[in-house]
Amino acid sequence: MPVPLWETTLPAELRTVTTPLGGDAQVDVAIVGAGFTGLWTAYYLAGADPTLRIIVLEREHVGFGASGRNGGWCSALLPTSLTTLASTHGRDRAIDLLRAMHATVEEVARVADEEGIDAQLARGGTLTFARSEVQDGRLLDEVREARSFGFGPQDVRMLTAGELTDRCRVTRARSAMFTPHCAAVHPARLVHGLAGAAQRRGVVIHEQTAVVAADGRRVTTERGTVTADAVITATEAYTAALPGRRRDLVPLYSLMVGTEPLPPAVWDEIGLDDRPTFNDGRHMIIYGQRTADGRLAFGGRGAPYHFGSRIEPSFDTDDRVRRLLIGTARDLFPVLTDVEFPYHWGGPLGVPRDWHAGVRFDRDTGAGAAGGYVGDGVAATNLAGRLMADLVTGRTSELTALPWAGHRSRRWEPEPLRWLGINLGR
């Protein structure tokens, strides 16, 4: 399995130190999955009630899934539009959710600073390039929608081609959309730093502990059985591997490429001096960032959905997608024409049937689950973790009134309908 750029560049002294589960255990809260969702939940639960006995169970290692393989966008992006959210939950609740996401970007930065987590975080916002008349119109529509919901130029605005050139030199640019509500991060540094912060609050993390089943208030692993008052599933795309959960979330693959540190002369041609994350207005999603050590990390969708919601290490790379990503990066920035991209990695992200994240906890059964971020989870997991902590502790808050609270998406269709629908619609 390829090692993500983020793991390769993570200093050894920043890696989480844990031990596997040593046998049966009884705790207050057991969390399945040591990615961002599980770790943020543990961190805030331990802060809300330091007496809680909390363990996190992880089959592989901290940040093994999407938390350690993503594009490093700590972003307020939501996978569905405000109009779609409003049609389901009402205008005010849609606005509240996006405002909460704006605040979440700042909350992640606050925790990183307070806990001494060097996530190489840069609050550069996001630039979305318009490189055709169609893309120009698409971005203008997004800004108009934001205005109609009361979000002003301090939240999102259009840039002229000249204004964009001051920030980034990209081919065929007609205009761009800019939002300040995003920070570029090194995701492996953030997730391992968060694990350390949770440990300092008394949370126990057991890596190399495969969960076989999570049923009610009991978690069965290959190393022992854990009983708990609350069992939280935080497995995102890997939820499909749990018994009875195959149709809850579809695992779709997103892949990335990366360079070695680029010479200053190359960055002089590209720009991105403040390290804004970037994409463009095409339908096929792309995303990139200039890393703190001067690399280009660039990714996109385009890998197929695999029948039966299968997840395999061999799916983490795809030579066709790798070539497409490199070609796209060079099309955006021709100065990269002779630059090598030695890093190629990827992994699955979790997609609910309605593209709507959910955070729920049933006090009667003790079972909870959170996830469904459709690839925009670096910040969203923080909001989900805070919301889950409120639900578990029984605290009523502004977060428990958000649309994610208690939301359960309908299940995906059985195969072969699932495979046909997803791959025909790509």
C-alpha cells in the first residue's frame, strides 16, 4: 500500500504512541475509529467530563483512513447547497449550519494553538478559479446564493482576473471566487497531535485492535470484548465493513499526487504565497495546496466505485487517475511541465445517500454514530465531535439544534443498482 505524502513527512517524534487492547475492558465510552471523528469526540468528551473512562479502538493506526490521506483543507465547505439544506430543514437552520462551520475552522486553529499542535496551519482561505464562461457563471451563481442567505463579501466574493493574478498565476483564468473560511493543514500532523491532546486528557487509544462487531453496549475485537455505557461508531468509509452496515455509507475513492519541495523560482511563477487552498469550477472535483515545506499536493475524484462497497489497498492508487491529476496540475501551472510527482496515494471517503452528514446518539441503546462528510471532513469532524459530546453528556446547546443532530440518511440501494447508479453518474 502506498504511503501518503503526509505520513512520509511526519516526524517520528510526533507519531502517537499506543498499545493494542490487552483483553476485556469495561469503560464509560468506547469509540470505534481513531480518525478525526473519533478523536475529536474523545477530546471534547474528556474535556466535558474528566471522570469519564474513554477508549478509542483502531484496527490500524491513528489517522489510517481519510484523516491521514486527505488534501489538508480545514474548510467550512458543505457537500450540499444552502438551498438544498433549506428545503429540508428551513432557511434559518441552513444558515446556522454554515455559520457553525465558519466558526469550526477557527475552533480547529484555536485547539491546535492551545494544545501546541504544529499542524503547519495557514489561514489562506480558498481560491476557486473560473477558467471558462460556464465556470464563471457557476461561481457567480454560488456567490448569489450566498448573498440570498445573508452571507456577505467577508464570507465569499468574486475576484477579477487581475485580482487573482496577484495571488495565483493560473492559465486561462477569467475570474475566481474567494472565501476566507479555510485553512491549509498537514493532516497527519493534526490527527497525531489531536491524539496526543486526547491522551493528555486521559483518553486511552488502542491501535492494532480490529473491531469485529459493535452491538449495543458491547464492542467485540480480536483482542478482547469492551463493554461501555456508550459505543460510538466513527469509521466513515470503513463503516461498510461492519456487520449490517454495508449500505449506510458508500466508500468512494479520492486520489492525490505530490511533488518534492519546489524551488523558489517555481513558486514565483505560481504564487499561492499565503498558502490558500485551490480548486476550479469544473464538475469533476480537484483540490490542491502549497505545503509548508514548498511541495504541491494535488488531488481529485475520478476513481471508480467498486462493486459491493469493497475497500482494498490496491484501490489506493490508479495509474489512469495519477496521469490525469498530473496533467491537470501541469495545465493549471505550466511551470510544472518538467516537475516530477513521485508521490501518489489515496483512499475511500464516506458518502451517505443524501450527501448529508449525521450525528446521532440513542440513550436507550447507548449506540451512537457520526460521519458522512463526502470528503469535506477535516473541519466537519470537529463540529461532529463537539455535537456528539453534547449528545452523549445530555447537554442541550446550539449544536444540538443543528441539522446534523439526529439525522439518519436512508440506506443506499442494494447491488447491482448501487454500482450501476454511482458509476453511470460519475
